[in-house]
Amino acid sequence: MTQPVLSAKNLTKRYGKVTALDQCDFELYPGEILAVIGDNGAGKSTLIKALSGAVPPDEGEVFVEGKQVNFTSPNDGRMAGIETVYQTLAMSPALSITDNMFMGREIRKKGFMGKYLRQLDRKAMEDFARQKLSDLGLMTIQNITQPVETLSGGQRQGVAVARAAAFGSKVIILDEPTAALGVKESRRVLELIQDVKKRGIPIILISHNMPHVFELADRVHIHRLGRRLCVIDPKKYSMSDAVAFMTGAKEPDEVEAA
Amino acid sequence: MRYATAISALALAVAGNTAMAQDQTTACLITKTDTNPFFVKMREGAQQKADELGIELMNFAGQYDGDHETQAQAIETCIAAGADGILLLASDTSSIVSSVEQAQEAGAIVIALDTPLSPADAADATFATDNFRAGELIGQWAAAKLGDEAENARIAFLDLNVSQPTVGVLRDQGFMQGFGIDIKDPARYGDEDDPRIVGHDVTQGNEEGGRRAMENLLAQDPNINVVYTINEPAAAGAYEALDALGRAGDVMIVSVDGGCPGVQNIRDGVIGATAQQYPLDMASLGIEAIHQYAQDGTLPQPTEGKDFFDTGVELVTNEPVEGVASITVDEGMERCWG
Amino acid sequence: MSHDDAYEDIVKTRREESFAAFDSRRKGLLHRVHDVLHGNPALVPLIVLLASIVVFGLLLGSRFFSPFALTLILQQVQIVGIVAAAQSLIILTAGIDLSVGAITVISSVVMGQFAFRYGIPPFIAVICGLAFGTLCGALNGLLVSKMKLPPFIVTLGTWQVILASNYLYSRNETIRSQDIEASAPLLQFMGRRFEVAGAVFTLGVVFMILLMLVLAWALKNTAWGRHVYAVGDDAEAAALSGVNVHRTLMSVYMLSGLICGFAGWALIGRLGAVSPTSAYEANIESITAVVIGGISLFGGRGSILGALFGALIVGVFSLGLRLLGADAQWTYFFIGVLIIVAVAVDQWIRKVSA
């Protein structure tokens, strides 16, 4: 069996008396899209945050390519090659597409202006941004300097995914990427996710939208009561099965090896 | 048990205090702010006199000049404390009157210091500088100093603020009267038509405002050669503006107040003359009056021909002119405040 | 896949090729104006500034439209202008600083008292004043960033604390211009004048303009500047994208305190004297300049040059109206109108889907 890119053992996180994660295990394998589904409050977001470093877990270990890591901030996760596209997108609407793509990891000019005056290399950043957007088929962008707030919801999502794809060398986490979008825009974003997958980067997809999950995912991690209930193959189970597991209406009799 | 002891001790202490308050005279001093050296000097004068006469003095001040609310609250506190008399420097001379009346109904006498209330007879007595007289002195001095040139003077007026408070109007109009300008309505400035007047601008009584106002008026007429200022900080600001244009030497600046930096500025040639007032006297006379009233119920009588008790004003200059009595800078330094 | 989720098939087959086209579909004059203003927020105040200079120039002729009068405006706004630079930085992070005027005056008092009360060499005294301003800024920054208190409340408090300390420490005593000139002329350094063809400049004015240009450059061309905007736009989003929000806020508050220290130095230059009662309205005046300058009070939007234009607009109106002989109240009246118009324009610009 291949080594997981990202895995976790016995993750536990408590908020006061509430146990959001209860000795949860997790694996993500190279090149796959792993969907994480679960009812509201099942602890999906906490799991994702624990994996990306946004919330340090109380107990348990996280491994990147088999090596144990200890993330204390989202920056740690990012440094390790794990990029997250949050449901809120985490973008500054008033700033340009380029500014947003490079937020927190700007490129400085070479030589005196960059070293001592810390001037940014705007051209390099814009070229890079344009390149990355074109790679993902968002090539009709005309103005890379336009503020993000002038973009439609789908376009913003596109930029956010492009940002993650540009820097996420190992894992990309997508939190409800289609929740706020219309039908057409959702469709475009799903294609985008498949484009990213083709480039070989494994993706964790959190979604409530069963058709989207079943269309994209290679495996589906079903989360219930703070832990992994089972991992199913979407080709072998129906959406109603998945929903039944998720809500506890049905117990998985023959669970795939955890 | 321990609590009970503490409470009864406290009760005794309170009772003791109340008993004491009944035979001891209590006075309040309410100033506009507690930072201005003028008020600091007043507080000093009041405290000295109160200690001397065995009066208990409570001090209050607004947070800023014009803080009416805090002053009204202070009067209420004084009434509650059973004060026999209140010395008041009103920030808002007409709005405070209803609070003053409450205090009088409660049996306290209210003495206005420095600034008369409006109407002036709302207070039981007023101890103040004759601000009109103060203005008149520097006006007379300026006119005499210029001699025949007074006919062609170009005069800038640096006043207090746009609401034309009484003290500002009195000093301004007094200066005009002393200088020989027809003041028309003495209750306001700006209605005169004397061609020697370049204009009026406001300073808020500080250096910053003084400089800006001087610059504005110089932009209107660069030939200004006489500058009336509401007080010495404004005068110092005006001097900076003139100095920036190389005009400091040939413009005469006059002012009112007599604070120590102001008097020092006369020595240094920044200001030509100033009319000095005496806040320490105002406050100590005020405390004496409260003491007197508590003893036998007599009220202080106003200075003859005026509706207030005049605490005096002196012209300070090192260039005395004939016909206008003045004291020297050295004498002014001895009596200055701040 | 079960049958009932085929509702998207229609969309799948008719893929919208133009979906990701980022070009603007909004044409028309108003939309173009809107786009230009959106990209250049300092343009509105610049136009208002130039228009008001022209109008007063026409009304007053050479009395107003002269190098002397126009540079006089620069001198009159230099303190507010410098403080407005500090205020702009704070407001760009979606904060507000009511304590800027107090920091300015206490810095000038520290410089003066250190030199005169303790006999410290003026050069060191100036450094101490600047350091003290920075320290006050750091205090605001810590309370805002670490304690997570709202900036309005924090600075409402520090404003009072600093102002009271200023009065207590200085005993409200003025250090006279003549004394400073005699023994510590360095304190008046920012007041040094030079003349170019009738136009009078002081070092304080030069400092104000340079400061604005340097900050405008840094905000646009450094990572720090981008982070300031990002934090003001949406602090949480900025943190998630890897911006160190605490460090950015601390740098902004400390820099703003330092700038206020420089404003205090310039204040001594302008007044000649060290006066503890000055600059007490600089907080409101700087906020006015910033708002008229088109910087959004909600943070993250606007150009710092706008604040310079805003301060100059106020200066042009006050001098122009005074020269017209208008009651000083009219200045406040028009400034009030300008503030409301500026905020309305800001709201309009923010409406992107117009």
C-alpha cells in the first residue's frame, strides 16, 4: 500500500465540554480526491483545521508523507505544502487578484530596491498570477490588477483555487467550494477541481452537496460524532446509503479498512 | 462581628464629620479647568485663605474650557455637601444660572469670579478684573506710543472664539475705546466701521490659534502694524507669524493677562504692553466674603460705579507713556501667575 | 449515480465559455467614472482641491492666488497633515485613533521639558520625544491587537490618559520661544524657512510632503503596505492567507505614534514655543482630513495621498473664506458638508455592482 500524503492518528479536540474530534483517524493518498462528508456538527471543519494547522489538536498525531509534524498555525501547514481554500475564501476584496494570490508570500525585487527598500517585484508577481490562472483555464482574464470584489462569486472561487493550486505542493483542502455558487458557476468550479487533480495534487473536498461529492471523489470519508465512521467507494454505494451512514439511520455493515 | 465593628466605626466617623460640618464653614471653588495656570493660581489663593480662616475648601473643575455639564454637577455636589458658599468661574455664563439659583435656595451664596454671570445679578457678588478697563489701558498705551501715527494705524484683532464671549468682547471693545475707535454697540465687536481696523480673527487663546489668526489677517493686509491679542499665548503665536515674515520688529503687540511667561515676553520685546490681572486676589477675597457671610450674613459690596467688585488691573510695560499709569516688568514679575 | 441528480446535465453540455472572462461588461460614462474612481480613490479629493483653489482664486484674485498665500496654506496644515498621515495608517487597518493629538502634544512637551527641566542635550531630547510618541503608539497597538479591544474605545481612553499626563507633567507651563531659541534651537528645527520665488516653505512642510510620498510608496509597493490594506479589509481573511495580523497592527500603531512624535517636533517649529494646550483638536481635524481624503472609515480602502489633499482642502477653505471676510462659522459649515459628501462618494465607490 502506498504511503499516505497526509494522515492523522487519534486526533482529539475538545472545546470545553464539547468533544469536536474524538480519536479520529484520517488518510489521504497521492493523486486522489477524498471527500469528507458528515452532518452539521460532526466535526468536519475541526478535522480540517487540525490537519491544516489552524487549530492545534489536544491529542493525536499528524503525518505528512509519513513524517510527524506539529502545526501550530495555518502558516506551518502552508510551509509544509498544505493549502486551504476556506469557505469564506479568505481574500481581501479591495485588493487585486495578484495581491490576493501573493498575500503573505510576496516576491521582492532583486538588488537594492528589494533588499533594502523591500520593494515588491510587481511584474514577476503579475506574470506568475497570470500564468497560474491560465494553467487552470481561467485564461480569459484581462486585468490581473482588478480588485477581487469586482469578480463574480465563481470567479473569486476560481482565483482562490488557483492560489491554492499555485502554492499547494502536497495537498489542497477545499471547504465547501460550491456552497455559495449558482448552478453554472458550481459546474465550472468542479471542472477546475478536476483540472487540479489532473496535475497530480491530492485534494480533500468538504461538501454537503452529494451529487458533487459522488461525481468527483475517489473515496468518501464519512464523519460522524467526531470520528471517522467509514470510508466508502462512491462507485459501490449510493448517495442515499452515504446519507444514511452520515445521519446514523444505517450502520455500515462491511466497512472498508480504516 | 468584625464587619459590625467596622460599620459602627464608619457610622461614628460619618456622624462625627456631619457634626463637624455643622460648625465649620464649607466653601466650593469651581473653575473652568484645573490645568490653566490662571485657575491654578486661583486655587492656590483660595486654599491659602481657607486654611487661614479654618474653612473647608472643596475644589471642582470642568474637563475643558466650556464644559458646562461638569460645572452644573459640581454645584449639585456642593449643595449636597451643605456648602455655605460657592466661588464659580462659569464656563457657560447663562446656562449655569438655574443651578446657581438652586444653590441659593439651599442657602449658599454664589460668588462669580473673573467672569460675570449673565445676568450679572444672578450671582450674589462678582469678583473680577474690569476687562473693559484692561483693554482700555493697552488701547491708550498703544495710541500714546504711536503718537500721530495712530491716525494711520493698521490694526489686527486676535479675539478668543467665534461665540464672542463677554470677556473677549469687553477686552476688545475696551482696547478700541482706549485707542480712540468708535465702538458702536459695546456688546459686540465687528460692527465698527473705522478704516484702521483690518479685521478680527479667533485664536482659542493659544499659540497655535494666535499664529494662524495672525497669518490670516496678514494675508488680508500685510501692512498691519498694531496687534491686539486676547491673551499672551495668542500674542506669542502672533509674534511667531510676524517673525516668519521678518516683521517682528516693526509691529506692536499688546495683550491682557499678566501671566509670568507673558510678562517675560514683554522683557524680551515680544509684547509691547499687557494688562495684568490678579487671580490670587479674586479667590482669596472670595473666600473672605464667604467667611463674612457665614459669620454675620453680610454680602460684599460692589466697587463704586460698577456692578462687580473690581480686583484691579495694572498696565505692565518697560516703555511707560505719559498719561497712562503703568508698572515695570520687574514689578509685574513679582505679581505674575503661572 | 442515481437518476435524480441529472438536473445539471443541461449545464454540463452547454458549458459557458465566457464564464471566466474577467473583462468588464459595464460600459457607459458613469460606469467608467466609477471604475476610474474605484482604482484611484485619491482622485476625488484632488479634483475638489484643485476646483476649490480655482474658485477662491477667481473670487479673491492675487490675494489668494499667490505663491505666498498658497504656501501659507501648506504651513497652516502641516501639523494636521502630518497627524493625518498617522491617522490614515490606523484607519486603513479599520481602526481609528482619537489619541493622535494627545500623542503629538505630549511628544513636544517631552522634547521641551527634557531639554529644559533636565538639561538633556536637545538632540537627545528630540529622540526621547520621538521615542515617547512611539511608545504611546505601542501601548495603543498592544491594547488593540493583543487585548482585542475596539480601537475607538482604546484610544478614547489613552487620549484622556495621555492628555492628562501631558498637563500634569508639564504643569501646563509654556516654554517660551525666546528661551528655546537661546538654548535649544534644534527644537525649532522643523520651523526653518526657505523661500522659492515668493513661496515660503518650512522644513515641517517639506517633511509632511515627503512623509506622505514615502508612505504612499510603501503602502503600494511593499508587502507591509499590502498587509496593512488586507488587515483593514478583513483581518480574519488576512490571517488565514498568512499575514501576521498582530505584527502588522503593532507596526502600524507604533509607526503612527512615531509620526505623531514628528508632528510634535513640527509643532514646536511652528509655534516657536512648547505649549501643552496646543494640538488638542488634531484628532478630529485629522479624521476630517482623512475622511474628506476619501479613505474609508471601514478600512482597507483609499490612498494616503487623499488625506494630504483632504487636509489641504480644509486649509484652502479656511483661508479662502477668511479672506472673503466670511464668519469663521462658515468654514465649519462647509467642512461639515464636505465630510458628508465624501462619505457618500465613498459609499458609491464601494458599490461595485453599480
